[in-house]
Amino acid sequence: MSDLPDSAESRGEAPPRVPVKIEEACAALAMALICCITFANVLVRYFTDASFAFTEEFSIFLMVVLTLFGASAAFVRDQHIRMTFVTERLSPGAARKVEYFVMLLSAVMFAVIAWYGSFLFWDDWQYDTTSPGIGIPQWIYTIWLPLLSALICLRIIGRLIRLTRQPVHAADGGEA
């Protein structure tokens, strides 16, 4: 049994070559770090009336990383956010074409984010920008935007390839 949920696996979709467990583990790690940092800050605040200066900055960074890893896993599993009111009423062939178009637009969007995110990273690197809260190099935070956006783009392309390799009736619940 693959690690795809029923939404993709029940329609006969092949599992991805690179397991989605990688994104899940990274997202879980980010969530665990957010919880630990926040809990430690609450304890320190409660017992000392002071707080860790870095917690908000790290928590925001980790939340962005968590969101991007989660988006990557959602695209792999075919669980990304969508409105199906129209596509549920289309024929399987037409619904498949809409799915291709949506996946293509999603890939283009994340490619654009990766492209412009790389410029943001480069500016932070080139001008030695430091973070406003604790003064560490800002590029440590911004490098993850283009990297994870490129990962999402690759995951979308991989799913699009898997989608084109399966028959229309298997993907859309129609009969053979």
C-alpha cells in the first residue's frame, strides 16, 4: 500500500517516486519546534516576567516553512484547496482538462514565487540584511522561499505527469 490517501489512490493514481513522507517529516519538525519555542516562552514569561526575544521571529519563519511543506504534501496527495462545484458537473474528459489547466497554473505560480524569491534572497545576501528582531542574517529566512516554492513546483509537475499517464476513467471515477 502506498502512502497516498484515498483521494488519489482510490482513483488508481501511481505513487510519487519521491515519498511524501519527507515533506511530512519536515512539516512535523517545524510544528514541533513552534510548539517547543512557544511553550518555553510561556514558561519563561510566567516565572520571570520576561520573554525570549527570538520566539516571535523564529515562530513566524517556522510557520512559513510549515505552510510550504504542507502545500507540497497537499499537491502530491491531490488534497490542495479547490472549488469543485463546476468540475463535478463536467464530463470526465472536460474535468480532466480543467485539472490539467489548474495544475499548470499552480506550477507557474510557484515558479514565479521561486524566481522572485531568489531575488529577495540575493538582495538579503548581497546587502547583509539582518533580521529586525535579533539581528541574524535575513537570508537564513528568505532562502527557504525559493527553495520550497521550487519543490512545490516540481511536485506539481510530477503529479501532472502521473495524471497524464493514467486513463481518464480511472482518474475521474467514470466507467471503463
